[in-house]
Amino acid sequence: MPDTDPSGGTNQTPHLAVSPDGTPAPGRLYTLPARCGIALRLRAGQQLRILNPSGHQVCDFWAFAAEDLSEHLSMAHLHTSLGSVFPRPGDALVSGLRRPLMTLTEDSSPGVHDTVVASCDPARYRDLGCAGYHDNCADNLRMALAAIGLQAPRVPAPFNIWMNVPIGADGSVHFAPPVSAPGDHVTLRAETPVIAVMSACPQDMTPVNGAGVAPDMLQFQVPV
């Protein structure tokens, strides 16, 4: 059954689509506002470069097979295929069918990303003590897909680009500021037609988007 948005919250995301079906203009540099999400349609072989102007902003990232959105990146299967929780340049990002959907081709940062924790959602903010609605990555995914006429079958665990979630020897995790620098970027190549979704993570109740700073915008482009 398709996933639906139970929160009723909204932000600029429904108005940010790069085109009616999500096809971006090659070479154009786009800005993704803080706290918002966007969905892109990529052909096999196209690359997506995601830039972090501030250096401290996390990008929750998903990719769905364009022909069947029930197939999407799976972090659990990625751990098995890589034998690691950190993808490196040259590594394929696989779906739950163990099929490569995208490949990480470039990473100018130290390579600290998260593939363990779920995206933030309304329940997460309630657990953190937020009384009202808070922008969140799960809703951003839903709204970004809806903006190009699609609906998420579910909210998969994301590839949290630049998020720093150290794992202790005892298996514990904690949330720390990113170690990326201003201007860092990652580039991913589509291995099959995909719908890629990015959320400029709105988290401001833990330091995952930096300590003492507000969530910031991201930039992206599909190189010519």
C-alpha cells in the first residue's frame, strides 16, 4: 500500500520541483532551501553532484528505481555488499534486490556519512520534546515525490550524506556534528533510471547539522 503523509505539515517542498516530471536541466546549478526536499528523474549514466556550501548541512538521500518505486536503495543490503557502513568512491549503492542503482563516484569530504539511522519524522520530534509540527525528512520525501506526480511506497532508511553518527565498540551510537568542510561535494552516478530524492535535513534539536548553527541550504547539479 502506498505510503501517505499523516502529519499534515508542509513547507516549500511542493513548489520546488525542477520540472513537472522532475527532469533537471543539465549543467544548471540548483539550490535546495534549508529544511526542504526535492525529487529528480535521472537517466542511466547521468551524474548528480550534491554540494554543501556551509559544510555543516546534512543531506538525507534516497533513490528509487524509476520503473518501480517499490525497489529502492537499501542501507541494510549496502552493509552486506560493502562489508562497511561507509560507502567510498567507486562503491555501488544497491537496492533490496541487491542491484546497483547508483555509484558513489566522488567525495571531497573525509567520507564520514551515515547509513544506520532512520530519517527524522514527526514521531522523532515528539520523542525529542517538540510540541508542534517540525519540518522533517520523511515528510520532505513524500512531498518531493508528490510534487512530480509520484507517491512513496514507504519511507526507506536514507543514505545520510555528511551525517556523523559514531558507532562505539559496545554498539552504541551518538549524534555528532559533521566533519565535512564548506564547499564539499559528493557525486553519484545513476546505474539505471532512478528517481533521486534529497532532503536538506531540518534537524535542529541534535547537533547533526552542526553545533550552534541553523540548518542550511544545499546545492546540486547534473553535470553536462
